[in-house]
Amino acid sequence: MSLFARKSKTPAPATSAVRQRFGAEVAARLDAHPAVERAAIAAAQVYYYVDFLDAETCDRLIAMIDAHRRPSTLLSDRNDQGFRTSDSCDMNRWSPEVQPTDEAIAALLGIDPAHGETMQGQRYAPGQHFRAHHDYFHATESYWERMQQEGGQRTWTAMIYLNDVPEGGATWFPQAGIKVAPRRGMLLAWNNMNPDGSPNEATIHEGMPVVEGVKYIITKWFREDRWIK
């Protein structure tokens, strides 16, 4: 996941017709889904699907995260050890315990699963957090050239909360003006791009510190091109 909580002084790259299409087609699909609700904000395309996963599936994924977690890492030229303090777990998309959920997310959004990165599980103990960041990649960072060869820019993000959290752990979009509390089984999805295909700075978001309990989520990022070659 890329981080940047400030605007770049370098002009943004040309907008992409592919990113525009992703934004329009996925949004239209979600708008038409009877179980999906769009957040009442203008700054970004953000959607909720309550009870997307059942309790049994959530518990199974939590057990996998606990069994395979490691300290979370950052994709950035900056080495800020306190920026992201959670644990993470890369989840094998072909595993029978993972594949149904992985493919259900892609089907909901109507995106070819080959555009999806490896699904990642995250665990936040009390006090752990992920400071304000963007999911999209910044062309000014050294990783950008490699990302262009690995599917290009991130378009949509889908996050699923695997448990309720007694206190803290909300996902906060300070510029868009929404704060989402963890709720077991709920999917939260957003377009990281503007309607014209340029990166949407208003999608900056923060995993707020957990105060009580432990927070578990899974996150799926989709690229503008195929991530699986």
C-alpha cells in the first residue's frame, strides 16, 4: 500500500481512459445492486455492503490471519516505522479457504479477477494504526516504474471487516468526510480515481487506532491492467 499524506508538486500523469471506464462501469454495477448502498458524499465514490460475508467465513479468515501474520510493510521511499503498526497476512488466492471470497469480491465489482492483487489480511491490536495514506500509487515515487510493469495504477479498493471492535479502529476519510466503524461481514469499496481517471486525493484514509479489542480486515486492490500475467 502506498502512503502520502501531502500533495505532490509534480504534475499528475495523463488521465487514463481505462481508469475512467473502471470508475464508471464498477460504479454503475454497484449502484444497481440492491444490497449495496452508496455513501452520501460528493468527494469520492464510496460504497457499503452490509453482511457481505457470513460469520463462519469471517472466523475462518481471522484464524488464517492469526496463523500467518507478520509486521505490516510500506511501499514508500520514506522509512517511517510508526506509520503502519499493524500485522499483515498475504492470502493464497487459490486456497479453497480464500478463493470463494476473493472471487466474490471481483464478481461484485464486475472486475476480471486477474486485475486483482493478492488479498491481504490485517490485524490491529490495541494502539495499532495506519496513518493517513492513499491506496493509489504516486508517480513521483521510485516504485512507480515497477508498478507500471505489474498492472499499472490501482483503481478500486475493497475492504471487508471481519469482526466488530468494541472501541476504535474506524476507517476515516478526513477529506471526504466519512468515518466507518468496523462491523463484522461488511464490505467497504471505493474508487481511488476521479471520474476523469486521475488519482482522487480525497480518498486519503486512515486506519484509526484500536482502543479496545482486536480489529481484523481483509483488503483487495484492483489494477487498471492485469496483475496476473
